[in-house]
Amino acid sequence: AASGRGARRGPAHPTTIRTPGLTSCHRGAAVTGPLRTATTVDVMKYKPCTVTILQLDTGVPIDRFGSWLADQGVVTSIVPVASVGVPKVGELEDGLIVLGGRMSVTDGQQYPYLESVRQRLREAVAAGVPTLAICLGHQLLAEAFGGQVAVEHEGGEEGAVELRWLDAAADDPVLADAVSRR
């Protein structure tokens, strides 16, 4: 079955996961509705939203995001960048997720593809591709747009951890609404 946006369809990878659903994807927004029995008109009206997932480290899988996305009818195309490279921005699907890794954002000499990921993040954002970057992915995103990342070389964190808002977040123009809803 065809998916994606025709000419913007991403490359086929052996790790592509196809999950059917009644999710319609438009540039910048995924539109979902209540689950109901699909009719022929529904199938023609909705196309699956497909997200390209850049896996930076094979030891760090999509994990619970995979089932969360599948539950919403989102199709995922997982790209193990260490072995197949970083797809061009025109090859990305309807959205982009950049996962984490056990390496650091400063380990570019050992993992030269990290610079390609930074560049792709800049291009994806400029092209309006909805982007979510997690852990190492968000560190690369920050650096891609001029941010500075301080790496803690002792210890670190892995997996889900509890986070708390700093008091200053209540005055932040981006975070204030989220802080007030807690």
C-alpha cells in the first residue's frame, strides 16, 4: 500500500514498521478522530501519517514511543543512521523524530554521522517538518540552532526520570502556560 507524500516518500528500510490507522496527516498537524468502522469513503479520505525516526544508536530503540504512535495510527519508518546514513530532508516523511544514544553530543569524531544529523535537523525545521528530538537528539537540535550543551561525564541518566519545573519556568514565555497547568 502506498503511504507518504509521493515525491517526499522516504527510502525503504528493512526496519520500516507499517501500522494501519485512521489518522490523516497534513503539513504541521496530525488530525485524529474517534475510532469507528472505516467505510470505503473513510479509507479514501484518510491516509496514514508517517513519521521518519532517526535511530542514532541501535542500543537505544524507539521503545514506548512505538506503541504510543501505533495506537494513534501513525506509521513509523525507522532509519538506523549508523548503518544506512541520514536521509535527505526531501526523503523525510510527514514528521521527524530523532532518538537518543549512549554517546555524547561531543563525540562527533567517533560518530561522524552526528554532524549530518545536526544539519538535517536544521533543514527539517527550515522546511517545516514537525520535529521531536529526544535525549541526544535534543542535544543535537540545541547545538544545530546555536545552543550550548554541557555534558556531565560522571554518571548521567538513562530511561524515564522524574523532572520538576524550576521556579523560573513560571516566568518563561514558552513554558509559563505549561507550568501553570500542573
